Amino acid sequence: MLEKTGNGVIINIIVKPLAKLFEIRLSEVKIKVFCKSSPIRGKANREVMKELSKIFKHEVIIIAGHKNSAKKILVEGITLESARSVLDELNR
């Protein structure tokens, strides 16, 4: 689910567009991100990057899966421990 790189941490997520509100649901094996935007013209991708950047307090970039619900995001400049801490906080 989390992978350390030289630039930050890569996280695998599943995006569910057209939700009533932005929400993150965690399980032991996956992270589901529900966003309000439509997947048309990258609107959902932009919302996911913007909102996750606020949550992690670091820039978030989608590095794979731009046209799929399964995506890989890079949280730039964050440590593995910090990323785990943020996710643990969300899970409470």
C-alpha cells in the first residue's frame, strides 16, 4: 500500500467519483478515495490531488492510472513514517 522512494511515498488508491462528499476509507488492503467531481476531463483527478495535498500537507501527484479508478499517487517530500501517521489519523 505504501512504498518509499527518493522523492517521497507512493500510495495505491482507488478513486470513486461522483460521491456526495470527499471522503477517504481505509481497510487493511486498500485505500478508497470518494470524490465529488466527475471523471470527465480529469476533474476527479484534480480534486483528488488537491484534497490529498491538504491532508498530507505535501504536494500530491498522480503518477499512474490517470484514466482508471486504481491509481498510484506520489506524496512528494514526505517520509514513510509521516505518511503512515496521517493515514492512521484518518482511520480513527
